[in-house]
Amino acid sequence: MKSIRTCSIAIILFLASVCACAQTAMTLNVDATDAARNIVHSKLTIPVKPGPLTLFYPKWIPGEHSPSGPINDLVGLKLSAGGKPIAWRRDDVEMFAFHCDVPLGVTLLDVAVDDVSQPETTASAKLARIKWNRVLVYPQGMSSDVIIVKASLRLPSGWQFASALPIANDNKDDFQFKEVSLTQLVDSPAIIGANFRKLPLTSAGMMHDIDIMADTTAALEIKPETLTGLRALVQEAHALFSARHYRSYKFLVTLSDHGGSEGLEHHESSEDGVGEKAFSDELELLDFAELLGHEYAHSWNGKYRRPVGLMTPDFEQPMRGELLWVYEGLTQYLGKVLPARSGLWTAEDFRDAMAAVAAEFENQAGRQWRPLVDTAIAVQFTYPSPRAWMNYRRRVDYYDEGSLIWLEADVLIRTRSNGKLSLDDFCRRFHGGQDTGPTVKSYTFDDIVNTLNEVTPYDWRGFLNARVNAVNPPAPLGGITSGGWKLVYTEKPNTQVRIADHARKSVDLSYSLGMLLKEDGTVMDVNTNFVAFKSGLAPGMKIVSVNGRAWSIEVLHEAITSAKSSIAPMELVVENGSFQETHKLNYHDGERYPHLERDNTKPDVLADVIKFRVQR
Ligand SMILES: [Zn+2]
């Protein structure tokens, strides 16, 4: 689908409206002393006029592209003025809106709310994320750019704090912040915690740092080579985009296996919540490097340049996700390229990542019916989509399939320009320009096509339409094949597959038996093109024995290997609800994991893609 609006470029400056509407300034006092118990208390004062008023709880959350504001976690709502309670009633249709009648003579409304998050989500016993959108309401219908908020935050005793939000006063556990727009406030979350470490990533010029809260002090240890890689990440991003659109930048990292998990972009910070061992475990560190590269790239691609449909004036207007294959897809690509250029990934890590993505889409049943763009348009349903039948239903494929499309565009530009130009030139034109503070500049499908054509003339409209908007059974592997590599399957485990299995405690046999299992033998998904599905297996069934032996991961792997030299089918006994069934799998091709193999008939363009740009 092509955007109707062809050349609407809107520029919004965060700070431009600060002085214009001082009468809309509200105060927000957040008490996080109970954060470790998953309760955050909040008190607001909102300037009002007598008469009907509707208060709105942030619904459409930037970066989540969905009506995902956790309205069920808003409790304890009380309105009052001068100590007298004021009644409210929720809207019968819009569950995020609360109506009240402001009495004559009242100019300031007091609002109390509590945010009760689910255990092991935003907080652990030792750290928490403070997401301001969870602890406030605002007058419905007002742009978040013109609402000014003066916020404060009280921490648990002895805890520390990090955020891009500018501080006015810091009195140990009490922080007063400078007045900012509601837009900037929500874009500047905080992390708080008992164990804190802050490391600068640049030594001169604009400040970049990584601020880490962890469940333990041991988790804060960083290997020197990791720190070197993180510093290189900042340099490589600057070399790629050539300009920055923030005043300083913070990676807000939480390390816990029991809360704080997150990956969310902001203009001047990113929320990077990972496991406690992210700096020490080899696989978790590789995954973490991609998260940091991804969220950092978003400061340019997503926060500064944003699809017109995702540029909404408040947290109430619905977002339109049709260009998420740019917002998230290009970011997903850069989130693999930047760690490789920074030395946080090896060249083989990069190739294994592209191979894993290529294999997923090459073997995907759902692409027979659903165009990629539909996974973006339906983002509010594809994000929380169930795991079962995911291969057939498709999920948020605009991320990973998007990364394949942008790799293909990169290789195309490099090949057509004999190596003189690359997607870096697109990024410099599209996301670079002059250094600015946080600014938003919208774009349309046509703007993408036009900028690509400015870099290298080509039928980019046809290229993108064929891959994004049409039902497209062949996966877009042109970047790999034209880049001098072939997708192959071998018995050697793929690093990205190992990372995913480690993270979700799964056994990925997608390209051998054609199924994904939990470590306890429960079938998470099957691929309709493979033997597991054809033998009758389905998500939700649980394997209890393999060839007569009780279930274990090792027993299954041994059975796959021994079947190579046998003509007998593998025999799986599975539980389907309270019944047991026997399924025979006629499979004899051994373990199969995706990798890229060099095609010596073509130049190795992929090596050029990940070559570092900054001499170190
Ligand atoms: Zn993203």
C-alpha cells in the first residue's frame, strides 16, 4: 500500500512550545520508594477550568506502536480540589478516558494514582524502570508538546538514579527535574536501583554513557574488550549517520533475571533491560550487543526520522504502522551491522545472524498468504501474537524480513556503484544533516524511494513494492546471494539459533524435523512444510518419549543422528491434552542449521558491509 500523503514534512521541536502555554504546566510527584514491591505512587496537580473535564491515561505508547498503555495497572485513582473529593466516571467506550465535573472556583485539580506493575516486569527486588506514562493522566485532547510537566521523583533509600531527563535539584533520594513537555517527559524514562555503575563512552565532545543498574554488584563487571566495543559503537554510528539529533545520549541498562526486561528507544536514551549475566555470558553478550546497536540506531531511525503515520500529537490518536519495515526493519539491519563494525560481533556472528533470518523466511508457510506490510499494519495484534502456528500466521516480520530487504538494498547500491556508494550514503542523506537537539521529521514511502534514487538511480519503487506490499513466497535473499554468499544447512549449530534457544529455553529443530520445542518437550510451533506437521504434530502437544525412551533433549538429538543411518521412522509418543498418541516421523537427514557459505564466483560484498569505518 502506498501512502496517500506524498510530501508532508513536519518538523516538531520539543522545546519550541515550552514558553507558549505556561498555564498548562502540571506537576507530577512520583514516589518510587515501594518500587521493589511493584507499586509506584504518583500525585499530580493539573490546572483546570470549572466544567466538564476528561482525563486521559497514555494509551498509544511511542516505540510500541500499539495501544499498549497498561491501563489495568492504573489503580487508586482519586480526584480532589482543596481537599474535597471529585467524582469520576470512566468512558463507556474509551477505557483510557475518565470524565469528571470541575466545581466552580476550582483552578487546580489534585490527582492521585498508583501504578501496580506485574511481578517480574518493570522491577526486581533491586532495580526498577520508571516509565512516566504509567504514572500520569493529562487533559484529553491536548497535544503532549504543549503540556508542560514539572516532575519530581523519590527513590528507595540508598538507591541511585539515571535518566536523560534534565535535573534541577538532586537531594540524595529526591530528584527535582526541569520543566519539560509531556512528550519529552515520556521520552525520558529513568532507571533506579541499589547497584549502579556509570561508564563514559566518549572522552571529549558530546557526552555518551552507559548507566547500569544490576541485581548484584558482580553483574556490573565489564570486560575491557566489551567497553572498547561499546565506545566503537558510538563512533561507528556517528561515521554512519554523520550527524546526531540529541544533546547527549545514555544507554539505560538493567541487568536482572527477575524484572526490568525491555528494549525501547528514545531520542536521548534507550531502555536496555537484559539478564543478570548479559556482560559475562557469551551468548547473552552477543544478544545484548545487538539490542544496544538496535536501540541506539533508533535515535536516528524512528525518533528523528519517523513515518508520518507514527507521528501522533498525543497518546490518544491511533498510530499507523505501514512503514514499520523502515522504522524497525532498517533499525534491525543496522542493529546487526553496527555491532559487527564495532568488534562486538565477529564477521561469522553477522553471517550467522543473516543466515538465521534468511532460513526463517525461506521456510515460512505464512508468506504464501500474507504480505509483509500486513504484519506492520496489524502491529497491535502481531506484537502480542501467540507463539503457536507463528510460522503460518506470521508475526512482526517487518523487523527481520525488513533487515533482509535493507541488506539487499545495501548490496544493490554497492554493486551498482562499483563499491563507491552504500546504504551508508542513504542514511547520511536521510538521517544526517546538521547536528540538532531532539527533533522529529516525518517521512512517507515516496520520501524513501526518492532518497534511494538520489543515492543510486534504480526502480526502487518496484523493488520495495514487490518485497513489502505484494504476497511474496520467495524470501528476499538477494542481498546474500548478490553479496557473494549462499544459504546452506549444516549440522553445526547456528549462533543466533543458540542465542534464541538459550533465551527462551527452547530446542529449535525448525529446519530438520520442522518444529520448535520447549526444553520439557512441549511443541511450541510446527512448520506445515516439514515432517513434524505432516506426521500429525501440533503446537501444545508434549513429547513424552522418543523411540521408546523417556523425553530428554539429548535423547531427541541422538534419535535425529541415528535416523541418518536407519530406514525406520522415528517414533514419538506425545500427550495431546489427557490422551497419548504415537506419531511416526520419516526423517533421515540429520541435524540442519542455517549458515552462509562463500560463493567464490562473486565478490564478498558482505565483508565490505561490516568493515569498520573508524580507524582504531
Ligand atoms: Zn526497534
